[in-house]
Amino acid sequence: MTRVSNRRSDYLEWTKRRRGIRYSLSRSGVPRLNLRELEPTLDYLLTVDPNEDGWPPLVEMIAQRAELTPAHVCLASACTGANHVAFGLLLDSGDHVAMETPVYEPLVKLARYFGATVDFFERHESNGWRVDPDDVKRSLITTTKLVVLSNLNNPTGCQDDDESIRRIAADAQQLGAHVLIDEVYLDFLHAEGVRTAARLAPNILISNSVTKTFGLDSLRLGWMLADPSLAERGRRLSDLYTNNFPHPSERIALLALGRAEEILARNNAMLAGHITIADDFIASQPRLSWVKPRAGTCGMVHIDGVDVDELTDRLARDFNTGIVPGRFFNAPSHIRLAWGVDTETFRAGLEHLAHALAQ
């Protein structure tokens, strides 16, 4: 039974069944980018260049944005694929993984799929959901091979500082362990000078993609950043997973990264407005409280005295509105609220949430 349950994601199965929800306060990315905005010509899209280990212009662009070399980059099938490569490189059956909570459920299932045991270090709401390096250190044991966290954190939107990450990496290094940081939301802070943690320590690996911040989830294009020797091992493991990557996706991703500042500035302006709307709404609801995220597309909202699953079902059934129950993130008294939709839809969804809470 255990082996079977670790070969599926309860969360992804649940959310895929709710794709038809009209007022989605659950989608964690930004609205999909209109590819016409990138002005790709037909000749550009149909040209085929060598891409055995990833199309070199794209790999170079990713490395440049991370202030690393192309040797640090291993392309993958979205951030999910990058996480799969990292886990596959570093985990064997019986190994131990220390993982954050609240946590993105597929990461837990993936570690167990590779035969690892998982223990959690807790992000505390009273600490603004920030990771505490001392809590992480207490979760490490002699068989720990991997420490897993996300920054910006999914689902809380919390940002962790470089010094905390350095301390975590140093403690892991004492055991010969690595630290995997899912940075799929971190580009929202790129304009503010916040950069990848890949340069902070040699035992840090990064997963990222163009899916969330650029609204290009349909491309399924991501990457892992790692020490060059580990990145090379990742490319060889990736041969078993995907061999080559869809070249049109690589070409479109390059166009998007070339306009990153323009695209991210527009998305950030929308999201900042929605975070303010969410904060005002939560302050108006006596049952609700949260730690306001600095950036990103989602945050965790505590609900007092309400059955979260019943609320979720009522919203879907009576209001065609979607939220994500916190139980999928090991936080059953919370919901994950997301605002990566147009403003009209977001406001309407919040109004429906208020009605459901009143009932």
C-alpha cells in the first residue's frame, strides 16, 4: 500500500479534477503569457539546432541570469523535472531527507518514491514562516542525504535570507548532505537584486523554471543549478528521463528570458496590488489571519473555527470558486490563497469566500 501511495500525488490529482473552476483562488502561477507578445517568427520556431544537453543559447542565458557558468546548468522538464533529477542523483533507498513544513506535497511523495525516509523541520507562523537553521540542524541525522526547502516558500510566500541558507548548507555539509532549494517563485524579486542561492555553497542545488513567474507552464521548461560536476551527472541522468528537450519550448523560453525585466515588472505590479487586496480582505474577516507575503502568487491564511474541507467544497459547489485546503501542505487549519488571476476574478472570488464564511 505504501509503495502504491508514493507513486501518485494526492494534491495534483485533487487539483486537476478542479480545473474547470471559474473563480480560481488556487492557481499558483501568473496568468499565461500570450506567446504572440514574444513575436516569434515561424522560421525561428521551425529552425532546429543541436540541443543534446540543452540548446546552448538558452543554457547561456540561464547561467547569465544566475551569475554562473553554463557548466552549472542542467535543463529539465519544468521545476518538477528538476526536482526529480536532484532527488534521483542524491537519494538511494534507506536514505534520510529533512524537509520543510508547510510543504508542497509532491516533494514528500517524490522523496518516498525514491525509497527515502522523510522527517520535517517546521516553519512557524509566529516567526513569519521563516526557516530557523537551528530547527533544520536538529532534524539532521547521520543518514541525511538531502535537505529540501523552497524560497519563496510554497505555500506561504515567505522569503529566507542568505545567511540562514548558508548556515543550513554548512550543517548539511558536515554530514556530506546537499541542500535542494526550489526557487520557482524567486524571480519575482529579481528586480530587487535578490538572486539564486546557488552561489552560496557548493552543496546547494537549485530547481527553477519559466512556469510560475513567466506564465509559461505549457512549455514544461525548467532547470537545475548545481556544482559543475553534479550538474554533469544530472545531464546524464536526464538522458534516462527525457533525452533531448522540446526545441520549440527552448526557443520560446529564450525569447521570454530576453524580455524578463519587462514581463516580471508587469506581473509584479499586478501581484503587489492583489496582495494588498488580500490583506485588506483578511483584515475585514474576523475568522481569518495571515502573515502577509512580501511577493509572489500565494500565501497561507489561518481560518478559525471552520472545517476547511467543508468550506472548500461549499465554495466549489455553490460559488464555482476554488481554494486549496491546507492539509495538502501539512497545515490543516489553513488554506492556500492564490491571486494569479485578473483583478476582477480575484475580487469576485474573495466576495464568494466572504459569503461562504458567513454561512
